[in-house]
Amino acid sequence: MSDARKITESLSVRPQIQPDEVADFAAAGYRAIICNRPDGEGADQPTFEEIEAAAKKAGLEALYLPVTSGKVQDADAEAFGKALERLPKPVLAYCRSGTRSATLWALSEAKSRPLPEILQRAKDAGYDMSGVVRRIANGGKTPTDTGDASYEVVVVGGGAAGIAVASSLQARSPGLDIAIIDPADIHYYQPGWTMVGGGIFSAETTARTMGSLIPEGVHWIKSAVAAFEPENDAVILDGCRVVKYKRLVVCPGLKLDWHGVEGLVETLGKNGVTSNYRYDLAPYTWELVSGLKSGRAVFTQPPMPIKCAGAPQKAMYLSADHWLKSGRLKDIEVGFYNAGGVLFGVKEYVPALMEYVERYNAGLHFFHRLTAVDGAARKAWFEVAKPDTEKTTIEVEFDMMHVCPPQCAPDFIRVSPLADAAGWVDVDQQTLRHKTFQNVWSLGDVMNAPNAKTAAAARMQAPIVAENLVADMKSSGKQARYNGYGSCPLTVERGKIVLAEFGYGGALLPSFPDWLIDGTKPSWLAWLLKERFLPPFYWKGMLRGREWMVKPETVSAEPPAQL
């Protein structure tokens, strides 16, 4: 409640709210809530439907007005102004930080209030609207000839890829003027959520404050990106501020599209429906697994690409292992419903995985895409699209369901000049340099190279991007090449892992000799690596620029083709 910032008597704005806070807002006198944040921006973000359900229960109106076009536009501000006129007052508007809501208000009031008053009211609430004045003066278009700030290198995204690449840049060029743009307060070790869902890690061990992880000497711009203007070397922030750069690294991750499955958002976290792809839901996975005595357990996987393609089946293996060892598996029907046509994309690992599928008597259902869920009725619907057959829809009852949501590039990436036709940042798959804008690089889940979207891939990519960016600064003519490396530690049972490591084209790229860890077979040493060594390896190594087991090899850049 203390984060609610009054702008006028009828409107307050604040950062992201939680469903359990809504009753307090009603008690404080608010009569309506406006959500200006698109669902799926953050892994720990509740959906609007969750907020809306809590609002209805508390007697409040709730309205969804997300800014999804990549930046706040005039039409967004007009819709916000009309909503304020219609809704019962006072109104509480929220987004990730409150900036978007304050910006919408400022633009919607531009014709009815003097600009000094708009600026002062926003300033009193803690928001700098100077960019709005500049935008209005320029006919609604943000000027990019000069910026509010300028840096040698700007990194968009403070996740695993962003912090790692900033640290690797510092290691190669101490004193380099670097800024990271990310609005999040918390940084998550997402590979640990599978273990949280398996009852092995506590959720708290996978989270740390962003401020504790930003490398010393790197500027942290705590804001969301609204748009890119790469032809002007400019990033437009939420609130219409402009950050200029000489070189840009884009790595904001991807978006979890919970709305891609009808009815899913209404039932997440209850009715036996869970997902290890959200920080606040992974503990519920373990609650369901440990509590299920009998019935049907359904595990789903959407169409590719997704982050960590093995994660959906990891949840199945750890759950079934618990039921087997507790003597309950004989009373539980396990089903894996995969929109794809294979259990795993690299065939060398499939035999070991199939042994566990058979051990757990799990039913494999390929070409089954989850389309709808009715949590209260404990029913789910799948579109079945097998090759050379007509599409059908089937109904499946469940007692527990673990869902991996459909995934896509973030909205502000998809609408940007940096994106390919599918919405991902368009890079050369070896150098990770943008195909059109030569002072832009990308890594992590958001770019379109055909590699596995895993933290292990980002660990390999960060030194390569850093090497190539610094080489570009020095005009050295050398380039490091990415071989597509990714790793997926498949937790097939508590105490054993199939350590899948591979690159482009499914080529096996093991980090260890076979006599130590044979990645095609379940291994206790691989489990020890995942449980004990990888978390500190992540926090103290990768994020600090210590490139353990990573050595980018450089080659001379190819000369331009002769015409």
C-alpha cells in the first residue's frame, strides 16, 4: 500500500500489485484498478485474470489496458483518459514500475492541464515526465537526435545473458562505459525451478536482488525498454526517455504466453494446475506431487521454441520418481503430451530417456498441443495434429497438470526493426552480430540462432559476444564463433541426470570425458554437478565474468564478397 503514489484525487499509480493486496486497496477506498502491464513480462508476474478475480471478490472494477505496441502511443493515452472518465473513482493504475501508468496519465492530460502542472504532479509522485514534454513538442514522436544519457555499450536485459556479457566486457576492457537496462528488482536462477518443483531446492535460493549482481562500475538503468531506433543508435525507455549508444547488446529473454492456452490463467496455482516456469508456482508443483495419492497426472510441452526444451519432461521424471519411491506410482497414470513429434531433439539421448519413460509407465502423446483448460472441472483439451492426418481435438481429465506455456519474443522486440519475420532478434548464428545493424549483438533466449535456449548456452555466448564487440572497437578483424553449444541436464530421477550437451545440428559437445560423465547415460556425478556445483558456478562464476570452461576461439573475419 505504501507504494501507491497519488497523482490526483482520482488517480494513484504504483508498481506491480499482487492478488493478495487487492482487498487492502478496497479497504483504503479505491474503487477501480487499471492494469497497464501486458501479461508475461516477468516470470514471477501474476496475470491480469488473477488480479481481476481478486478485484471482483473485493467489489472493485478492474480494467486491462496493456501497452503492447512497443511504446506508449497516442491511442493508448486516449484510451486511458476515457477509462478514467468512466470508471468509479478513485482509481489505482499499475504497471511494472508505475512509469507507464504515469506516462499514460500525463499524455492523456496534455490538452486539459498546463504542462508545468503535469510535470509537477508526476514529479511529486516520483516520476520524471520530461520526455513527455519533448514528445508532445515533436508531434507525438520521440526525438532521437540527442539522448537523456549516452554510453559506449548499452545492454538491454539484466538476466543471465545480460549480466554475464557485461562482466565479460569489463574483463576485456576495464573502464568501458557500460549500462544495463532492466526494471526488475529480483534476478532469478531459473534453472533451479525444476529442482524447486521436485522438492529439492527452496524457491528462495533461486532469487537475489538485482542490485547485488550488477557488476561494479556498470550503470544500472532501472527502466523498461519501450522501443528501439537502431538507425539512430537509440533505445526509447518507458516514459519516453532516450538512451544513446555506440554499441548495443540485446538480451531481454523471452515472453511466457500464458494466454496462449484458453482458461489457463484463471486456474494457475489452483485446481491442481501448476508450472515450474513461474517462481511463485514451482513450490505448488511440489505441493501437488507430494500430496497426490492416485489419479491422472498430465505434463505438457508446447511447440518450439521454448526455454530449456527438456524442462517439461524433467518435471515428469522427478514427479514420477517420487511416486515410485513412495509406493504410489501404481495408482497414478502419468501422461506426457508433447506438441512436437519426438521426446528429445538429439537422438543420442533418447534411449536413456526411454528407459525412464518405461520405468514410470508414462504414456507418450506426440503432436498433442494444449489449447484449453477448465481447472474447476479438471479437464484439458488438446489439438492432435499428426502428420498426414486430419486435426482433431481430444478431452483429457486430470488430477494434476504441469503446464509449460507457449513462448515467444517479448512484444517490444517483435515490433522492433531488430526482429526477423518470426519476431526474434535477427543475428548471424556464428558471430551473434545483427544481420542488418552492425553495432548490435544479441544473445540468450531472444535471438534467432537455432540453438537450445538454456542458461548454459548464454554462458557460452556471453564471452563470444564480448570478444566480438571489443574486437570491433579495436578494428582487429578477428571474430569468435559460436558453435551452438547448449546443455540440458535431464533430471531423470532424484540422484541421476542425463547430461545432454550439444550444438548446431545436434552435434554432441561433451564437456567431460566419457569415463567421467557419459552424457548419454544417467549419472550420479551429473546430478552432483546440477545440485551442488552449478548454482555457485552461476552466481560466482558466470555472472562475475569468470569464464570457466569457456574459451572463445577467434578467426580472421571473412573479407567482403567481391561484386
